[in-house]
Amino acid sequence: MKSKELPLRKCIACGQMLPKDQLFRLVKLQGQVELDLTYKAQSRGAYICRNKDCIELAQKKKSLNRAFKGVVNNEIIDKLFMELEDGR
Ligand SMILES: [Zn+2]
């Protein structure tokens, strides 16, 4: 049996559609972009692949600024890298 299918979401860096468990979810809460590890925050979200290349690409292309229509603090990029390292 196939495992339960997850909805597909688009990575803001590479543009690929992937099951959301392979992506980080980012949301803007009270003006701050945060990592939403629960995938449940009630806010508009943006998704990014759980890999170093896409995080670096997003940083380079300022994809987050575009996704959230404003300047996004680089701290969130550091947070994503930290989260990646924790997960391995
Ligand atoms: Zn990607």
C-alpha cells in the first residue's frame, strides 16, 4: 500500500512541486517570517525544499522577499540551515 498522499507545494527557490513533508514551511507572523514546523500556523505560507542548495538559491535570488513582499531577515536563512543539520 502506498502511504497517504500529501498535498504538493511549490518550492520558492527551484519551483518544483513536492509533497509538503519534503519542504520547510515559512509563515509571516506579526511582521516576522518564522519557520512553521507544525505546518499549521494560520498565515500565508511559503515553502522551500529541505536541502542546502534551495536555501542558498532562495537567499541569492531573494525569493523570500518576493514571497513575503518585503525584506526578510537573514536570520531565517540561518534557522533553516540549523534545522537541516538537526534533521540529519
Ligand atoms: Zn527547491
